[in-house]
Amino acid sequence: MKERHPVLTGPVVVELYDRLSFLMWQYGVVPTAHLVIAWERLGVQDHAKASRLLTLFNHEVGKWLKVGAETGRPKLRVMKRARVASSRHFYIYVHENGRRQGFHTHELAFIPPEKAAAFREWAPRCLARLAAQVSVDPEAFFVKVDTSNKEIDRVARCWGWFRYITKSLAEGQLLQLGDGR
């Protein structure tokens, strides 16, 4: 068996850390969802195609999240997700090759807890459409949305997910924080 080398290097993890910290600081947004997309279970073998589909999926998620209550325009049909505020789509992701799941993507994103149930229904259908599949294997898409009421709990959960998705960082490598720790 070939020796495996991490693609997610220390500098890349630091860049992801900086982006996630900036998101929380500048926009006051804590990613509340951890998504996993197992591309091979979606019938996508080519990594470049999976990356293109992920870009399209995130574009669709952005449009989906924009629907919200504050537009002030009368609607002919009010969907459940339109009853709560719209939001922007904030996310970071990493691709990973795993022995069990093959090529897959981990994404941390902000999904308002009020829209979590609707997102769980909508997202697999969107992925199926984009991947030209009739339906999605239940093991091809996973989403966990943190619905904690306290910000401190949401932040702790987000950093736990961050540590998980950056697990391919080579053993023994450490991150140095801006204050020198």
C-alpha cells in the first residue's frame, strides 16, 4: 500500500482557521451545519466534476437561503422557509479521500436552525438534480445542524467540526496562533 501524504498542510489549515475566525468576527456568523457529500455514492467518480458540482450546489444553496420574510413584497405562495429571515451563504469546505467513503467533501456552513428541517429535505433533491440522478443514496449526503440556543455552544460545536474536517493535518504539526501560542 502506498504511503499517504496529507494534502491539507499546516498553512492551508491556518488559512481556513483565519477565514472561519473572520466570518465569526466580521459578520457575527457561526457555521451551524456540517455537511458531508460522498461523491462516489452520487455516481460521481471524477474529482474535478465533483468540485464543479459542489460549486453549483453552493450557488443553489445561496439562492435557497436568500428566500426570507424581510423582502416586504407580498407573495402568492409563502413557503415555510420564507417565514424566517433570509441569510447569506457562508461556508468553508475540504475534500477528502477516505478508505470507506472514497472521495467526499466536508463543508461547514451557516444554515439557520429555523430552516434546518427544510434544508434537510431540499438539499438531497438539489444534489440529485445536479448529479443527474433520480434520487440520492441516504449515505451520499449527511447534514448535522446545531440548533443550540447559546452562542458559546454553537461556537464550541463549530470549532469541534473544524478540528474534525482538518484531521488530515500531518501528525505532529501544530498551529501557531497570532498571539504566539
